[in-house]
Amino acid sequence: MNSRPLNLLVICLDTFRMDCFMHQSPWNIHIPRLDQIRKDSIVFTSAFGEGQPTIPIRRAYFTGQRSFPWRFRFDAKGMWPSGRGWHKISPEQETMAEILLRHGYQTGLISDTYHMFKSTANFTRGFMQYEFVRGYESDNYRGGRIDGRTLRPFVRDPDPKKHPILTQYLLNVQDRHEEEDWLTAQTFSRAERWLTDHRDVTPFFLWVDSFGPHEPWDPPREYLEPYATDPSFEGIEFIYPVGLKREDLSASEAQRVIELYLAYLTFVDTRVGRLLDTLDRTGQTDHTVVMIVSDHGTELLDHGQFSKHPSHLYTHNTQLIWTIRHPHKNATHCDALVQSHDVFPTALSLLRINYDHVDGENAWQWIQGKEPQRDVAITGWGSYAAVRTVRWNYFVNFENPELKEVLFDRSVDPLEMHDVISEYPKQARELRQELESFLGSRLPVQLNDTVGAEEAPIRVYLGSNTSQDKRDAGFV
């Protein structure tokens, strides 16, 4: 067996739906490069986040420790949105990068996921080099004249006070001219450069974290053309449709939002392909484990709205992409229930690196058919939690169960459209007890965490309605 240490390349794609990745969605999507790596990889078909969204799930990826149940009271000043679990990595939790650095790996992080680089975050721990590509969403990167002119093509009411996040984004990207100027392109181009710089370095660990295809769904327009069903479209292009419901848009406007998202998937696919081509050119493919992961999905009117929300713990929002292309292992599918905190122990085990006990499990054992597998996957998001089995998905507001408690039978309802809690009270009660056992208390439960009141600076400047902003961001 080849004794040369394996490299590790992880590509994290924000807001990429698993059903789109697997071509199981209602839409015809062009992602040929991701198709190829999927065919060459082990694919986990039942991967779900344990604590979501953006920051909690990446903390679990980096440490192998659960983010949920929320339990830390760290200073989160400078972090926005100020959701539950949005805080730094605990000082007691060692990161994958720190461990690999200690074992002789050159470690790199390249990302435009701006939440990871805020003032009280510490996600760069253990990385010899890191690059932050600035300008996504509410990253307070660029300023200037703020009025409704630039907003007008994208919103019904072009008042910056009502659209602070989109306003900041449009300020940030005002000088774009060609595809290479897009933030997603910049992120992957810098990752290509990193791989080129490390063509003679073994072993290495590179984490490429792409905020795209997160909103705004604003790809280069040539990627939209193949999806555009109405070439003469003259409506509003809601590139930041967070919180919008079906009744907020015309049929053609809603269709355009979906097309923008699908076009962004193709744009991301192209840049992933270029990165993998660079891995080939540097001669490292045969010595590199490549993982593709995501942090959550999104809704495209599946349940009447766009984007995600803590109270919508449906598959489209909580299912993850997780694939492993291993140079010495055959491609296959694994249907075991796996979660985000399993990535850490699985990756280190594949690299033959020892680590201390973590909450996650080495999922490679289930690829090899070991029993027993995990019976339930528990996901926390805000004040909601889901308990998922192969057949059932139960979720509830754990602080106020009377507010929301639902059950879906995925054996007959894989899209989770029909609440059957009244028909199956015994199953709902058993899954609720599973959650109560996990939390250590009967519901309702008040967790011992803290949530700050931090707001994006542009919201403060514009005097925006913060409660509405938080609703749009999916945190209330």
C-alpha cells in the first residue's frame, strides 16, 4: 500500500440543495463537474445538520463536537445575525486544522463566508494561510451613496431602509464587470492559486468555503440564459428573496427567482470544476481525498416561501451534501443517517490521524456495512429541534411545543407536505421522548445559552426595522 500521506481538500458549498445535487428535484439542472465527482465518490444519501445554520454547522465540521443543544455563553459582540449558536469555537475544542498542522500538514482556508471572519469569531485557528474574500451579503466592506436607484430592479419598494442587506451587497459589488469579479469566482481562483503554490507540498489540507449559492442569487447573466423560460421577462428580479412568500410575487417573478438559483448552481459547478482541474495539473489528484459538503439547503416555494427558517426543519432545508472521493476506494452510496459532526472523525480516520474523543462518529464504518447504525438524527435550529429516523421527521418548538409540533411520514410523503401527528400520536410521542432524553429534560426546555443583540452596521445606520430584518434572516 502507498505509504505517502494523503492530502485533504474540502469544498463547502453554502445553501446547495441535496436534491438538486442528486438530480432528484423537479428541475433540469446543468452541473456536469459535480456530477462527475459525485459518480467517483462515496455519497451519503441521508446526511443532516446537527446544529444549523451557517456558523453552528461549520463549528461542528471543524471540531467534531455538537453545536446543539445550545449551551455556550460566549461573547458574540460583532457577530450578526445574532442567532442561537452563533459564536466562536470553544477554546477547549481542538480543530481539524490544528491537529493536521501538528501532524505536518500545511493548512489553508479560503472563503467568502464572511461570518467566519467577524470580530469575535476564531475559525482561522490552525490554518497556516487563510484568505477572506470580502463583500458577500451584509459584510460591511464598501460604502458610498445609498439611495433607491440601484435597488429598483430587485425590489418592489426601493427604500434602502426596508432592504439593508441587499443595499450593502449592491454597494459591495458595484465595480463588477466580468465573471472573475464575482465573489464565488474570486474564492475558487484563490484556491486554484493555493493549490498551484502547494504543487510540491505533501501533505496539505485545504478548506474552500464558498458562500455561493447563498442569496443573493445573482450569478453572471450568461449562466441564467439556459434556464430563462421567458426571454422577454420584464418583472422584478428578486435576487434576495429571503422571507418572500408565493403571494408576494407574480408567477413569472417567482419562476425567475428559481431560475436565478439554478443558474447559480451551474456557476458554482463551473468554478468547482476549474479547481479540480488545477488539482489534476498539479499532480496531486491521486494523493488527495476530496470532500464536497454543504451547510443546509433552501426552499424554492416548496412550503410556500423562499429561503430557510428555523421553524421549517424540512428535508429541503436540513439535508446536507457529503461526498468523499478517495483515491484508493470505490464509489458507492451509503444510506446510513450521518450528521455534520461526523465529518471531523471520518476525515482524520481516513488520513490515519489520531484524535481525542468527539461527539461525532467515524462514518466510514457504515460505508463498510458495520452495524448498528445511528437510529436517529437530531437537528437544532434556533428554538426548534427535529428528530429524524429513516421513516419519520418530527420537529417541535422545544421552548413552546404548543407553537409548533409536527410529524411527517417520509415513507409515503418524502417531500414532507402532510402533517400526520394526529394520525400517529404514538410515534410522535416516542420521538418527542427521544428529544427530551437528548436534552435531559421534558419539554418545554429553556437552554442555558445566550443570544446577543448585534445588528449589521448598515441596519443601524439606516434605522431598519430589526424585527423584520431578523424574520427575513430566518432567526425568529
